[in-house]
Amino acid sequence: MKKVISAILGLGVNIIIYVVAIFILFRAGAFAYDFSYEVFGEPVVSEYNDEEVRIEIQSGDGSKTVAKKLKDAGVINSEWAFILKSSLSKANLMPGVYVVKANMSADDMIALMGDAKNSVVQQPTAEELESQTGEETGENTEGSGENAEDTGEGENGQ
């Protein structure tokens, strides 16, 4: 009798172990599929959400920081998938303020943020800053000359 009970308990334990192992393998496979779809597919958070979200990338922000900002804004599902996707595409995320939507894929976001021209707030280039400084200096000189002429005319008129 003890042998029968022992055999039944042993069989029950084996069945439980196999069921748990199959469940773990199933969950691991589902996770691997979902993650690989996030990385290699074109998933979007919501196809119908056109709400615009502004994401600011500071100089020196890496893909991990950008992924956290995107996840917090609700426009990506997985930070790690975005980080892996951006490193596989060798993306260079440029500083600026970008408008992204939940109906954009991660590839679209990486392409958008990889070009500083797409930034909503344009940062002036070194040449633009240099030319603006030169223009301001020229305007001040011209303004001083006009004031001197006005002063000179006033003295001539008296």
C-alpha cells in the first residue's frame, strides 16, 4: 500500500514539475518573440493616437536616456528594445526638441532624432552665430555713425 501511495505521489510531483517547466518555456518563448518583434518589427504603441509629444534631447544624452524619456511619454513599449534598435542601426541621436507620436515606429523616431534639421527648436550653427555677431557689430557701428552725423548736423545748423 505504501508503495502505491509513494508511486502516485512521485508521479504527481513529476507531472507538476513538467507542467511548470512547460509553462516557463512557453512564457520565455512568448517573451523572446515579443522582444524580437519590438526590435526587428515595426510596432507602434497605438495606430490611432495622433497626439504629439515633445521630446528634448540634451547634448550628451545617450540612447538609454532618450529611451527613458520616450517610455515615460508613452510612445514606446520597451526601453531595452529601443536601445538595442538604436545601437543596431548605429544611430546618432542629435540634441534638439523633437515631436513624436505614439503611432510612429521606433525606426521612424530614430530617423527623426538622427537629423538635427527635424528639431522643432533649431540650434544655431557656429557659422550662424559668427555671422550674427558680425551683423550686430556692424549695426552698432552704423548706429554710432548716424548719431555722430545727427550731432554734427545739429551743430552746423546752429
